[in-house]
Amino acid sequence: MTAIETAIDPRYQSRSLVCDGNEAAAWGVALARPDVIAVYPITPQSSLVEYVSQFVAEGIIDAELMNVEGEHSVLSALQGAALAGARTYTATCGPGLAFMFEPYIRTPGLRLPLVANLVTRDTLTPQCVWGGHQDAMLVKEAGWIQMYCETVQEVLDTTVMAYRIGEHPQVMLPVNVNSDGNYLSYGVTGIEVPPPVLVDAFLGERNINWHAALDPERPMAVDPLTGGAGGPGPGLFVGYRQGQCDAMQKALDIIEETHRDWGDRIGRHYAPLVEEYRLEDADYALVTIGSMTGAAKDAVDAARDRGEAVGLIKVKTFRPFPVKAMARALSKVRAIGVVDRSVAFGWNAGPLYQETLAALHSTERFLPAASFIGGLAGADITVDDFSGVIQDTARLLQGHRFDGPRWINRND
């Protein structure tokens, strides 16, 4: 019997815990059994890697742990480990993610299925160490798969699922499991840790790096210089980029398949791409992402009790963006209010708002839409705030149009 089986339950049964989202992520890492872990703490991720380090010290996780000098080294070291065939893990956020940027954007091109929890945090300046989605949104075009969690339980479950998704032969891409700083990282609730024997069966035989495993007995070049005089030319580079884009699109099916199998084996079901909540007879809907969705659902329920025909669309998978799933959901309503926890500076709106409009274009329908931005720097978006969003969104049905985003939590 392994240390993790003993730690969770000697009878291979689920174990109930009361913990925060960072500890839940660490249990997900333990269940995935990585070979190599590299970490560097940064608020509000710090306790996550502290839990992981503690689990390694206690034998709950049987992995090589590297405490390196910074986030750039974290991902650089893990690239080498992954190229040698190891299952790898790290976590970061905010300035740590910025420091890691060079190896971060290199990882997808190498087609390395690393898994990293992003405990999302707003960015500088003004100085801020609190939650927001700005850090994750700034790297949304780097080529990583991104999934956002609503609850602490979903953090654990999605961390495990990320390995099966990223390591799938049709995908072979790194995965970010995003959880809101403060609200999920430190939010304490009850969770169920599934039996390791079930997770082992779910993940199956390891096939971490079938396409490029470093071996001293058969040396190979990794990441060769392309283009230029005498080189293989830009055609090789284009082929790499097309392969990445193709894999991202194939990942949509793999994400759905993985969530479906997780639900069948473990008994917890999540909408893998887009969740439709009370949308069946809705005239208009909110669009949300991350932990804010709980308060938004409560506001929708209260509005329904008042006779208002409002629903909700939650985005779980943000990269690759689930255009078809979103288009199907949008086709059921006549107006939308999109709530972001980050800013798209070039558009004076939220990035989820812009993504939603792009998906709407594929439906060839005009749908009045409004952008709402709130929850920046760790601010709470309350049920009352969402009630205001619902009222403003309903006004779109009467022909009202907003000039620019509606800002929530601002001190006027």
C-alpha cells in the first residue's frame, strides 16, 4: 500500500475533508502522482506549494521536489524533466507568472503536457496582491489550455483531469487550472477526496512524452532554429503553429470526454465547456467565469422568484474558447450581460465580453450585450451586485444601450 493510499484511506474509499482551495489543489496533485515538482511561492498561491512540499516530505507525494531560485527556473527545470518523460507540476500567479513568461510561452511549442495551477491575481500597478483574473487573461494567447473553477471541489477534480487532457496523444499541450485568488485559494469548505485506486484507473497508463523523450543513448536536438538562410525555412515554423492550433481544437472534444468519464467514475459532473443555468425559458442571461458564478446563480434564483426570465451561462474552458458551445447557449436568449474580473484595455471592456461577442458572430444574430467589470483587486461581487447586473441587462430588451462598461465596486 502506498503512502497516499494510507493518508487518504486504507480502505480505498473517499475521504471527507474541510480545507481551502489551495489544499484541495495539493490533494489533486497527490492523486495525479507527478514525478517532478518545481515550486516558488507567491501570494495567494504560497500555501498551495507549501501543502505540496509538505506532502512530499510526508511521503504522500512520491516526487522529486525542486525549490529553485525563481519562477523562470521553475518552468525551465520542468521542461527538461518533461522532455525526459516525467509527469510534472507547478503553480504560480501574478508577478510570478510574469517572471516565468519566457519558458511559459515556449512550453506549448515544445508540446509538453505540464500542469500548473494559476491562483489568479490582479496585476500591478497600483500595488495589489489580491485576487482577479488579469494575470491569466494576459497570457490567454500563449497556447496553454485554460480552465476556470467555480468551487473548491472543482479545483481538486480539475487538477486531476488536467493531466489526462494535456497528456492525450491528440493534445500534448500544457494546462492551467485557474482558481480565484482569495475566494477559492483561502475559501474553506467541505470536499471529497476520491480513492487513489479510482483516480489511477481514470488516468490510465502513463504516456507522458511519447514524441520527444530525451535519452543519453539516442541524442536529439530540441527546439531547433527555424527560418533564415540555409535553414529549413518558415514552412517548418508554420507547421508547428498549425499543429498547435489543431491540437487546441481537438482538446475541446478531449475535455468533454474527460469530464464525462470523471463523472461516470467519481460521481461528480461538471459542464466541461459551458454551463447553462436556468436557460431553458430565459429571455436574457448573465455570462460569468470563475468563483463569482455562485453569487450570480443566487441572484438569478432570486430574480426567477420575482418572475424575471433570466438565466446564466458559465464559461469553464476559456482556452481553447468553446465557440460552438457558447453559440448554442447564446441562441437561447435575446440579451446578455457579461461579467469580467479583468480588463481588456484595448477594447474598454472585459476580455470575456470580447470572446462572447466573437462567438456570437458565428450565430449570425445580433444580440444586445453589455460589459460589466467587477471583483478587481479581490473585491467581492455580491448577490446585490448581480441583482443590479440583472436589472441593467433587462434594460437591453427595451432598447437601452450602454456607452462603455458598467464598473462594479468602484469608490466614487
